[in-house]
Amino acid sequence: MFRRGCPGRMGPAAMSHTFFHRIISAKEAVPIENNEHRNIRRPQNSQSGQSAPRRVNRTPGAGTQRTVNRSAAAGTQRSTGAQRTGGQGSSGAPSSGGHTPKRKKKSGVRRFFGGLFRFIAVCFCLGVMVASVVAVALSLYLVEATADDNLDLTEVKLAQTTWIMAQDHDTGEWVEYEDFYRTNNREWAELSEIESSPYLKWAFICTEDKDFYEHHGVSFKRTIAAAINEYTPIKLFGGRQGASTLEQQLIKNLTGDDEQDAMRKIREIFRAWGLDNRYNKDTILETYLNTISLTGNTAGVKAGAIQYFGKDDLSQLTAAECASIAAITKSPNTYNPYKNPEEHLRRRNLMLWNMYDQGHLTEEEYNEAVNSPLTLAETDTDSSTSTGVRSYFSDAVYTALKQQLVDELGWTEAEAENEIFNGGLRIYATVDPYLQEEMEKMLLNEDESIPWMEREEEFELGNKTEEDLAKEEGVVYNEDGTLKTKTDKDGKVYYYKTVHSQVAMVTMDYEGEIKALVGGLGEKTTDLSLNRVNVAKQTGSTMKPIAAYSLGIDMGWINYSTNFVDIGVGKMLLENYESSYPQYKGKMFENDAPEVLANPGIWRDWPQNYVTSTGHGERTVNVNYAIAQSLNTIAVQVGQLVGVESMYNFAKDTVGMAHLNENDMDLAPIVLGSQNGGATPIELAGAYLMFGNGGEYVTPHLYTRVEYATTGEVLIDNEINVVHTQAIKESTAMIMNRLLQGVLGSSGTASSMKPSGEMEAAAKTGTTSDNKDYTFVGLTPYYVTSMWWGYDKPYDMSKVGAKNAKAIQKVWKAYMETVQEGLEVKQFPVSEDVKTAAFCVDSGELAGANCPNRQTGYYTEDNMPGVCPMHP
């Protein structure tokens, strides 16, 4: 049951009643279902005062009608209590007693403003929706676009520069040797040092961002003004104005984001906000003043003070000098004080006026500064365009580390390069700065101790333009100014350049640590130029001791004084018969081969000695003499005893001559050094380590580890890649060392080239076919040094005056005398298994009492010669 009360229309009989009540039983109640349609017949006025029954027609969805009769209290009429329009019953008749007024029409003005309001409301809603979508999209874009930003200012000082660290020659302390930077040379100054000058920071702030200490990374006033100035005729704040704050300029310096697209400024603003929220103004200002780009490769206020005014104490800078440094950064080319002093002075004086106008200069200080002349520090070279050339050693470190990052860590070349330049690495190198400096002095060649031997060399012109040729050095022109060229029979055009001989030199210790290297003759003018210590060339006779002689002794085939007949091992076709017998060209035949016996006049002995009057069977010689004189005949005979495959595998796999290839698996390349692949000067020096350290091969290396400066995290532990291999017996190493000492003796090919003093030394010389390459390896108890001398494009050196390698031998001698001065006198390692004994020079056997020619030899008990039979 429920009680229902409703307001009713007051009849005459019930004026005293405000409400009437009617109780409806549950059986009488009719629920109103969803989607039902009801027609309610309202009661008509009755004379008796009784309310008429209320009929409700309920029409369910199925179409069934139900009727409910409900009676009200006597005399009570149903009313809403207010005038209402007459309703239609089920028959459509109006309700009795109701009044139906006419609907008022809205005026046109109201309809207009109502529609306008609705339109504005819709536009506003759409605008909010679009703005939300744009905001979300912009947020996602900015997050993605700046995801790789490295804006940690606490690491900028270290992360900007990768340093090669070296141990001081005298103290052994680790010191900064050379740094890697892509374009700028910086010297960091702390803010306290910057503020020791009362003018320096204000020279920048007063012009570049006078509200620096007021805004939060972005000056919207300046941004809007700059946009209006740029795109409208209206000029705010006195004309053209830059919009970037110091934070925004710093962002550009750190990220390198200078793309001219519509979103760059938005990215810049977003980053500047973040920067200002994370760091205080002092940190931002210090970083900014140390990263600004000045002229050439100079960056940062301290580097600028040193460069332009010769002052490394910033407190000594005058107001004018501070303004000059600040003036450059807007446009280093336009305001270059070396090239455009007048433009520079105009900009400098503007900076001074702004400082005075904003209260950071007194009138007296301003007048003195603005009237001071531009006085720059004297320099030997125009450093405004200098590139800051690194040493060949640093170039070699860069090349090796980049390749290692690619090979071992799986980085791309671009990733590896970026990490070296920008990763803030510390590369602990093996370089000895003193040895490196002395080697560079030697090969600067100011005294022309090594002949330059300039000559004109042909280069294919291809598609090169005059602009391309203007960038090259040594291009040859005719007297009338035209390019000197020639055209071959195939129509290819060649031009000429004047070139000179080149040299590569490397020194390492017996632990495989490379102490110094130089990859060219003369002044080094560019970074990452051709570094010839990494260029494989034919080795010539410096190859003989590596595989043939060392393995011959190690295997017991020969000893110190073994006697050989000085004769070649076969025959090869004479050059003037090559066209008649093309089937024999380049092939060697045994001395008694049928082809040789059939035509004895068309052959020459192979190999031939450098002195061609020898090597035809007219004498016998000992091994020690053959090495000292670098006889090809004996070396090849020893090589035959050892075997080509054994020598090739030993040279390539055991002692690190990685550039050898299968074409070098023959007597001529693997014994005499006429290789197809060849060896680099580094590889050659590495192979000779075993002759000075007891027979051990150690992997040559330029650095021991690479770590991050900020965290100390090790990126590369290179020591695990340094392999120590016992390549030959200690006894063999000692015997070979004594044999190589003979090269510097009176009968050796490098006689009189032993460095002065009591320090022992050994060496080996090398000359390739047609004198196209000269090589030399020198050993002392401290260092192994290898040298190459020739042209980048092989050419017969004897045709331009170089008959031998004496020039580079003299350089080595002078170099060792310099760098070993004052060092403790040391001896090469000795082996207890090696015994000395006198041998007969004539027979090579142990000397008897009657042997007239005796020398001292070095032997092991299991490889002693017999007693001389020639002089019983």
C-alpha cells in the first residue's frame, strides 16, 4: 500500500481542504511499464460535487487495453494548482474547465542571439577538443623529439671532451695528452674564475639576455616581439630583436639542433623550460660561457681570452676585452677580430654601451673602454682558422678504438664516432709524450735528413672540377695557367701533382705498448689524414729473420754458422724472353728441370742477391754472414728447409702479420718480402719483439682501457686483448738477436748505424723489388722501432737518387741516441741454454787448432756443429 497526495483544484464544497487523500490497494495499483502509452480522461465537473471516475486506458506493447476506475472525495476536483493548457483525451476532446492561451512567438532578435550563442558554444567546445588533441600530439612529439637529449649540465664539462691520457715520461703520473673534439677547442673555466672579472659575465648578459635572472628560461616578451619584428612592418623594442635567451642559446650549443623547421623554436622553448627547472642560474651561466663558439675552433671564454689577448687569468681582462669576446659569439665570421676588425669594434662598442646603460659600467669605465684600440695577441699562425691538428698517434687511437667499438660492442660507425668525440671518455694510452715529440721532430724533416725527392705523379682526373683541384696540394699547371694533363690511348685524362717521398715510423716496448708513431714525412696539416703506420707495404728483406731464419734455428735445420753454397735454388725466365715464352713467365724451375736444360740461355738464377756479382755458386757462406749481408740465396735455401706452409702460418697466425694472404704462400713473398698483402710498420715491429724479449710475441696495442670520466665505468678493457705467446724458444731468440747485431757490424748492411754508447743494438734492413720500398727495423734493450720509406704510389726510388735506406737508418740512430740518453744501460735477455764457441769461418764448424779464420758463435747443446774437417 502507498499513500498518494496531490494538489487539487478547490471546489465550493471543499474550500476548507487543502489536500485530499486516497488510499489505493495493491490490487488496484497499475504499474507503468516502459514504453507504455496511456490516455488519461480527466473528470468533468459534476453538479453533485462528486468527482467523476478517472478512466485510464493502458495500452501495452501487445495492444491489450486495461481500465481502472478511481473515485475522488466528494466535491473535490483534480487540479494542478495553476492554469494549464487543455489536454486531449483519448477521444481528442479538450479537458473541461481548462483554458488554452495562445503561444507567444519569439522575436527575431532573440532567435538571432540564441543561435549565435549556440554557435559560439559549439565552436568553443570544438576549440577545446582540438586544442586538447593538439596539446597531446605536441606533448608526444616533444617527448619523442627530445628523448635522446643529454642536458645534464653536471656532466657537460667532462662529457664534451674525450681525452687521451698518457703517463708522464719522468714521473709516471697520468696526464692529459690530447683531446678529441669535433669542431671546438675548449678550456673550462669555473664560474668563480669567470666572476673574478667584474665585466665578463655582464658583457654577455647585458646584450644577449638582460632579463636572464628574471625569466624562467624563456622570454615570451622577446619571442613575441621577435616574431612581430620579423613578419610585420611593426618594429618593437627599437627594431630587430633576438628571441633566444641564454638558456635557449645553450640548448642549441649542446644539442646542435639548428634545423630550420617550424618546430625548432618549440623544441627549444620546451628544453629551455626544463633546463631552468632543473638548474640554478649560476650553473646555466657557467655552462653557457664555456660552450659558446668563437672564431675558428676556439670556444668558451677562457680559450677566447688566451687566443685573442694571451691571458689565461680572466681577472686580468679589461672591460673592452670582455666586450670583444662577447661580441664575437653573435656571428664569429662577421665579427672576427682578425678578419673584420672594424665590424668587430662596432659590435664591441655596442656591448659596452649596453653594459653602461644597464649600470654595469661607470661613465669613466665606459669612456675608457670604448676609446681603447683593438690589440690582439701575436700568434705564429692565424688561429682564427686553425683546426687544431692532432698527432698521428691520436689518429691511430681514434681509428683503432672506433673499429673496436664496432667489432666488439656491435655499434654502428656513427655511434662509435659520436661516443669518441662526445662521450667524455678517458682513453689510457701507451704513448710516451717525450718519445712522440722527439719522433715528430725527426720526421718534420726540417734538416732534410731524409731526401724529399719530389716528382710529378699522374692522377686520373675523372669528374673532378677546378674547385675540387683547388683543394688539393701540389697540382701542376702549365706556364699559361692551364692544368697540365695527358690523355691515354683509352681516352682517360690524367693530371699531375707534385709528390714527395713519405715515411712511417713506430716505436714500441717489449710488452707490445706502442710508445710513439708518425705516419708521414713533414708537417701534419689535417686530422685523420693518411696514417702510413697502418698501411701494409711489402717488407723486403726485413721478412727473412721472421719466418725463415728463426724457424730454421728453432727446428734445428740450421745453426749460427751453418755453411751454404751461395747459389739460387732455381731458374726464372729472363725478361726479354717473356713475350717468346709466355708459358714460363713468373714461374720458377729447378736448376736441372727439362725446360731449363732444353733452353739454357733464356734463364736467370733465382733468387739473385742485391749485389748481382755474387750468388752463382762461386763460394760458400755462413748463416751469420748471410744475414749481415742480407743474401737472398741463403735465405731462400733456409726457407725451403722450413717449408712454405710452416713459415706462412707462423708469420700470419703466431706473430700477427694479419695482412698476409694466400697469394703470399710462396718463397718469394714469405722469405724475401715481395708480398701481395704485405705488413704495416706496426705489424713489422710487433713481429720483431720476439728477438729482444726472449722469444715472446705480444699483441701491439695503443691503449689499455677506456672509461667514462664521470662514472669511471669501463667501456673497453683492452688488456684482455693483449696476448702473450711464446713464439720461439728463448735460446732461438738469443741466437737470432746475436745474428741481427751483426747487421750493425762492419760487414753488415747497416754498418756504423749502431747508436753511440754502451747499449746493445740489433737491426735488419730491407729493400723490395725495383727499390720501391725501403724498410728498417732497429732493436735496443728498451725499444723496437720499424720504419718504411717510399712513395704512396710505389715508384723506383733509385731513379730519384735513393740507392739504399741509409737515410732512415740515420734517423733511427739519432732518435735512439736522444730518447735513450740518461737511461740505465741494459743488455738483451740471455738464455742459459745458449753456449758460445769459436767456429771456423771457412767451414762453419767448430774451429780446431789449425783453423786460420775464427769467429764466436752461439749454439745450443742439441744443435752444435761438428769439428772443422778442413783444417785437421
